[in-house]
Amino acid sequence: MNTTPPGPAAAPSPAPVPSPPHAPSRTLGVAVIGYSFMGRAHSNAWRNVNAFYESPRVEQRLLVGRDEHQLVPAAQRLGWAGTATDWRTVLERDDIDIVDICTPGHLHAEIAVAALEAGKHVLVEKPLANSVAEAETMVAAAMAARARGIQSMVGFNYRRLPSLALARDLLAAGRVGEVRQVRVSYLQDWLADENAPMSWRLRRETAGSGALGDLASHAVDQIQFLLGTTVKSISGTVNTFVPERTGAAGLEAVTVDDAAWATLHLASGAVASLEVSRFATGRRNALQIEVYGSLGSLQFDLERLNELQYFDATAPAELQGSSRILVTEETHPYLHAWWPTGHTLGWDHTFTTQAADFLTAIASGTAPQPSFEDALDVQRVLSALEDSARTGSAVVELDQSI
């Protein structure tokens, strides 16, 4: 059944506002640092954002990467006007207004802090940093820059999925009642082959962590975003299934986690279970979220990203059953900018919407979400999970006053 659940209408999710009242009179120049997976996704977003959203005009001015032989053809394919092999170039150019950081995590803090201090608006891919200390430094820089009208945001792109934005609206409107328990798993299998080669994502010095920063950061952000609450305490464990992999110089130690499991007690009183893995054979990109409340429940699966399952426990018993909501109506979050009803969106659209939200925030002078502070909260949860794992899954309390 393809129907919106009965009951009072939920408040709409925030979405880019057409014709921002304080839109810059000139085109904003964008630089993306990184041209691989995330760099390509973000480049696609900057190329398309003005075609779908009434946001400030942008121009793809500079693509930055270390390997010029790969960088130049990448820039040509992705629509960039110029290239640079040193990220510091963006600090010196007056025609660069937005710096979009899509590098490995160990570079985030240095680049972001320097760009903010140079007066550039900054978008950083998740996770914010490789450590809590680095993240705190970035938050301090973001707060100082915000006081000067310079904005910053973190790329938790799943917040821009219409189905998850709708889920947040339904939860905020009380459609499932008091939330008691949440189950979130994010499972992939790209490392399940023990012969897969070594990469920067498997080294702590470049990635910070493994499945934790890569996948659990999204999962924790969704728990806090959907429920509007924070993590109070956590108990968990991590595991590395293949301790060595072949790199350019031979066998090399894998110094990050391959998978993690945790129980999270939330400030709202709900309890969440978390499982993340890059070893889940047969799971290509399965972010699954289940929310159970006193009046109903919601289920979501990223591999069916245009759908949301809703169960209404207040309906007569003989009519109860999960409703499949196809989230493609113009009145659903973010859908006003896209296609007619029934024409589904893809994973890449979240980045275009993310770019539009960031541009609208810059134009209106409003701090965008998720902020560096939001990402720091996630970083502290991930760090607490590692602390718990090192102490035999002991419960670690998070300081809510920080």
C-alpha cells in the first residue's frame, strides 16, 4: 500500500528556501579538495545545485589534489575550471568563497581551521576529524568564524534523504508515541575478501578509525538527528577480522576496526542498539533503521532509500499492518525541487540537496546543520565506544554538559 499514514500532518522538514532574501549579488566560487569517491560526489552536487534549487549561484573554480596526472583529467570530467596540487592555494584566492573538504580524515582539521581563519565558508565530509581533540579545535575555529559571518557544516548527507527527513517529522509529531528502543545497523562487505589490498582507510594515522568513523558516524548522527536527543552512555566492542593486508611495500598491519557493536542509552530514556561492519558479506550499503514507540514504529533501509515503513498501533487490530510510504510526493521533505510523484531519487541527490542547504544558510546568515558542534558530539560517542571496547565493554558515561 502506497499511502501517507493517517492522523495530523507532521511539521515539514527544513528545506532550501526559494530566492533567499540575502542572496549574494555575485557568484560564489567553490573549491573542492579531493577528487576520489567523495570529491566526485561533491563535484556532481556543485555542478547541479543551481539547476534544481533557487540558491545562490556558484561556479566550480578549483579542484585540488596531490597527483596532477590524475587531477587534471578528473577536473575536466567533473566540470572544474582549474586545478591546484597544494590546498593552501585556496587560502590565497579571493575568488574562492567556499572550501569543500573531501580528503582523508587526518587532513580535515588543518585545512578547515586555515580556511575558516582565511574567511572561507567550509563544508567538511564526515567524520569531522580523527580525534576528539582535533574536532574540538575545529569547533573553536568554527565558532570564531561564525561570529564574523563565516559558516561551516559537516557532510552527514543522509539527513537530506527525503524518507529520513519524513521519519524525523513523524517522530517529532508523535506518530509513534514515546520512543522506547531503536535499532541501527550499517553493513557493507567491501572488505570481506581477506585479499583486498591495504588502503588509507585501514590505517589509523590517516583514517582515525575503521567502520566506526566510516559507518558508525552516520548511524550515531541519525540516532541523534531522528530522535532529537543525545547519547548518555555507551557500552561496546570492536573487532578486526583481518589483521594484515598487502600494501605497496608488502604485508602491513591493519590498525583500525573492521566492525563494532554497541548499546547506547539516550538522554530521552530510549535505548539504541548499534552494529556496523565492512565485513557483512552480501550487504553492499545497508543502513537499516528501526524505531519502536508506544503508538507505532518506523523502518528504513538505505538500499530502498525512497521508502519508509510505518506501523500505526492505534488502528483497529484487524487493520494493523506496516504501510509502505513511497516518499516522492511534492509535499515530502526536499521533493519540491525534483521530479513528479513516483519518480524516485538516488544516493547522489542527497549531496545536491546538501549543497543547496549550505548555500541557503550562507545567503541568510543562518548557521547550517549539522554543525561542527553536532559532529563533535558524534566524535565523542565514537571515542567513548573505543574506550568501552578497551575496558572489556565497560559502560562509559558521556558528559552532557560539554
